[in-house]
Amino acid sequence: MVKTCEFKDPARIELVRVLKKASKDNGSNIWTSVACELERVRKNRREVNLHKINNHTSRGDVVIVPGKVLGAGKLSHDVKIAAYKFSDGAIAKIEKAGGKAIAITELLESNPKGSGVKLMG
């Protein structure tokens, strides 16, 4: 079967381009790592449940997920989570715990060096 590129998400492709440019401009390797993860096909992209984020973070941490955050489990502390996509249940639980669910581009604008960010997935 012939593989085509016509079904690729143009927003995701643009995000990968922006992340690679930011990595080069700021000398930060975290954005290259996130871009490489987002370039994967959908079945190989990261999906992280809230219970995993809860187990590996503490209050006030900043986390980036190069994929989708799912709502399984609970979040017991406030965490700022940047991801490509969120499930509706995950957004509700993050906000209930006092955290913030933001897009990767928002985190890139507020923290171009990527310092203090935990990569999960």
C-alpha cells in the first residue's frame, strides 16, 4: 500500500516547524525532542494519563507532553501542562486541581529556553 502525506494535520506540521526553529534560535534541545515526538505517526504518538503526571511531578511543576493527555486517574496538585491535545476529562481534572492546561505554543512563548520543563511521554 502506498503511503501518502495528504492526510497529515497541517497544524501539527506547522507546530513541528516552529519548534525546530525555536530550538535552533534559542539553543534549547527540548524543543527538538518535542518536535521529533510530534513527527511520529498517530499510533506511535505519546498518550499520557493524569495518574502518571501526578506520580512524577510535584506542586508547581511545568510538564510538556508531545501528544495527548488523557483523563484516567486523578491529579492531586497544581501542575502546568502543555500538550498537543487534551481529552475533555483531562482538562476538567487539571483545572479542578488548580493546574493549567495550555498549548505547546503558549509554553514556547512564555519559556523560549525550555528551562525547568519536564518532558513526559
